[in-house]
Amino acid sequence: MSLVKEATFYDDHPFDWFESYQGEDRRKVISSLLLEVIDALPGGALVLDVGCGPGRVLSYLGFRGVKCIGLDRSANSISIIVSRYKLPGAVADNLRLPICSAAADVVITDGVLHHTDDPPRAFSEDCRIVKPGGQLYLAVYRPGGRYEFLYKYPGRIIRALVRNSATRWIAHGTALPLYYLAHSWKSGGKITWRGARNLFYDYFASPTVAFLSRDTVEGWGTEHGMKLLRYEGNPTQNVHCFLFQKL
């Protein structure tokens, strides 16, 4: 397996918007189910954050003193977690992880699987690296929700605009300021323009997005010997969350 070194979408547009959240305040940008998993970690547990991005979850794990490693296809994102948070990370493709089988007590893949070219294969790799008795936390986009409509319809127009340097200014001068104002209000002023721009590109311009049903994900778990411990449907949010245990 060779490390992924080619430029990716998230090298140009890292999911980096949370630097105003520090310490325990970072709990506000992590799901309640994942916080329960983190709070219950035994001493000495190894956590692998697959698709860690610039460290939204990983930085909180580091703050809590958890032994953790971040893995991501984006070299830019890995450089951010290493330089900003002094945490270990490696450039790696989640379709073929450079990790020994049964290595991790907990694997986190938070908002990642739906951006891969082959979600079932990525799920298989995530399961492979979990120890027997260990846990896998997974969050993916729900089908049929608000975000699926926004990505497919206004998002289609926005993606067409930002792909072309001659028309990119239209999206940057209309949809992006509105998005910034909405997130500035929602975050109580914590979001920066740069952070809102990164979120905007993730939300509307990500080249690969899948909307995965509960039945689909649970079926993958059954195939790979994973028992579903908890499910959070989050009907008012974009993602639903799963907590599996490896049998």
C-alpha cells in the first residue's frame, strides 16, 4: 500500500472551521453519542480517527490525554494537526489503511465514509482495524433529509460556478456571504470568514457525497461481525450516528 500523496479536494478546502473552540468548549462541535464514547474510554485505549481532517475530534482527544492517531487522505489536513495540535497523524487512504488488523480499541470515522468512492470497502477497512470487543463510531449523511435536497439542487449550481474561475465570484459574492451570516449567528460569532468558506465548500462543493440508510449501514455491520450498540437517527440534522462493537 502506498501513501496517498496526490492533491485532494480537502487539501484545497480543509474542513477547518473550529479553531475558536478550545478545550472543553470543543464538546459543542462533537456529537453527543461520540462524546459518550470518549468519556467512557478506559485508560491506555488507542483511538484511531479515520478521516480526521484538521483535527476537530482528534484535538479534543489530545486535550483529554487520550492516546490517538489521525489518518486522512489530505496531506494539508495532517500538517495542520501535527503543527497546530502536536498530535500524530499520517496521510492514508481509508480504502486501504496502512494499519495492522485489530490494532485499535476504538475507531472513529465521523462524516467521512459518505465522501469515499467505495463506502462498503471503507467500512470493511474500518472494521478490520478494530480489536475484538472494540468499538467503531460512524456518522454518515442521512438519505431524504434537508441536506440531500440542498446538495443535489442548489448545490449543483454552486458546484458548476466554483469549478470555473470565470464564474466562481458569483458563488463567492452571493451564496457564500449568506452561508457565513447563517453560521455566524448559529455559532454565536465563533465562526470566521475562512472557517465559513471551508464549511461552504464541504457542504456544497464536495465532489463525492453518498446518502446512506440505516438498513444499509446495519447490513454492512452484520456482514463484518459488528454488533450495533447504539443508533442516533438525528432527524433534524444532516447525519445519523452508529456505534458498533466488534464481536
